[in-house]
Amino acid sequence: MKTKTHPTYHQITVSCACGSTFQTGSTKEGDLRVEICAQCHPLYTGKSKLVDTAGRVDKFQARQKLAETRQAELLVRQAAKAETSAKDESNA
């Protein structure tokens, strides 16, 4: 069997938003944080939980705004580059 082909296996602590923690093994170093676990998941507890989706909408809108800003910056750079190349051609 070849050596150094498998990743290193670490013991990590998984922390849930409900406050529950447990130990597990992972190839990822450092602790892991999750939003939901078996202690608070509605399937296991039988209780329904209201999930706040407003944060998701806000994140999406922020990404859209950032994409529009980057697109505008790209157009400005392309126009400046075209202007520079036009000046270079006229000087030659």
C-alpha cells in the first residue's frame, strides 16, 4: 500500500447553534459549527421550528449588488483600455 495517499484524520468538536456539542473524526482540522443537529432537528424532536429566511434574502441581495458593481467596474476598465489602445495606434 502506498504511503501518504490518505489525508490525516483528526478528532474535532462539532458545536450546534442550540448549544449541543459532540466529538467526531474528520479530515478537516479545527472545530466545526453547524446550525442544526440531531438534538434540535424537527425530524428527531417532533417539534416544528421557524427558520428565519430573511437573512438568506439579504445575503442574496448583497451578492447581486456586488455583482452589479463589479460588472460596472469591468465596463469602465474595458472602456479605458480601449481608449488607451486607440491613443497608442494614433501615435504610431
